[in-house]
Amino acid sequence: SEMMSTSPLMELTDIYKSFGNVNALKGVSISINRGECHCLLGDNGAGKSTLIKIMSGVHQPTAGQVNINGKPTVMQGPREAIDSGIATVYQDLALIPLMSVSRNFWLGRELTKKIGPITVMDFEKCNSILMSEMEKIGIQLRDPNQSIGTLSGGERQTVAIARAVFFGAEILILDEPTSALGVYQTSNVLKTVEKVREKGVAVVFISHNVSHALAVGDKFTVLSRGETLGTALAGEINYEELQFMMSGNKELSALKNSE
């Protein structure tokens, strides 16, 4: 068990992914530890979305190994990733805008109760859990039955994050969670990320916004043209260096040596 506590929750080693003759990932290695926020930075075309899809079971790597909790794992689809404790909140949230916040939160996992021979959704229990979960992350709902479309973009992100954590995610992959948000909503989402980490959940924060990443990250890995340019810890690297690496110019080691 000593091993377990120190081994990363998820480790990707030398991951390659090709689509026909296009190499989207060319030997990416990254490890994710419990309770840390690992920021994955890169511009469009850097390979971020391919990497997310491998981490969330949508794609299998062409080569390389994925370990979850120290065990080699092959995920044959998103369902298996979810069963392994990996949840992804995509930029274009999988929420149903006309449905209530409550229905979106429970989506297919509703609590039920029996009334005589009939099993029905236990609305009261579902709604009271929802209200208290939302309160914990700082969203005051007027009414659990209000349509999710009445929430701001930041609040919708937060509902999706809260849902993933409530249903047992150990690793939460956030795909550009702040890219479409204003300053105020962004700060709320970043606060939510902090709260999630306090519960020991690992967060993989994918972004091309260096200042948002620096606000929450413990570790930063820069992806450029399908390769990682190294991983730096918070405090070891500044805004300019990260921004410079994202433009794909220089390896971390080169930066380190010039100091």
C-alpha cells in the first residue's frame, strides 16, 4: 500500500497516436498525482484534444502505455474511463439546456423510490442533494427545477464539475474550462478547481491561457506539435517562459540552462 500512495493516479508513457499518416502525438509522457492540478498548455494543433481523448478512453494510443493506479490499463471507450474514475468536462458541455439543473446533474443516475409496485424517481432526495452540492461549491440555486439555460456559462461549468466529483471522479479532465468566460465567471471556475483539489481529486486543466493556468496549476506541461516540451512545477517557471514555450520555440531544458 506504500507503493499505492506514492504512485501517480495516472501515468502516460511514450504515447503515440497516428490517424492515417498524420502523427498527432509523438511520444508524450505525463503523470497525474492525487490532488494536484496539472495544466496542459498548448496552442491549437499542439495535440491537446488528441491527448484528452486518449486519457478519456475515446481513442486508444497507437503505441505507448497508460497506467491507472500503477496498473497497465486499456480503456475501450469513455464508459471504461468513467469506471476507472476519469471524468471529462468538455468545452461544449454535455448538458441539455432546456432540462432542469437537477435533471442535468443526475442524468441517468436518478435516485429512485418504490411506491407500491412502481419505481419512481425520488425527486425530493435528488433535489435536496443537488441543492446542498451546489451550495458547497458556491452556487445558490433559486430552484432545482430551474432550467440549466438560466445559469451563466461559468455556473454550468461548475455544475458539470460538481456532478463529476459527486459521482466519484478521481481524475477530472477540464477541456478549456475558461476559454469562453468573462473575468468574473473565470474566477469562479478557478475557485471551483481549488475546492475540487481539496477533496483529493486530481485535475488536468487544459488551456491555451497561460494566466488562467498559472492561477491554479501545481505543474505545467507544454505540448507543441504532438510532443511535450517538459514539465515544470509552480514557482519554477513564469508567464513569459510558458508563453514562449507555447509558441513552440524552445525546450524547457534549454530555458533552465540559460539561467
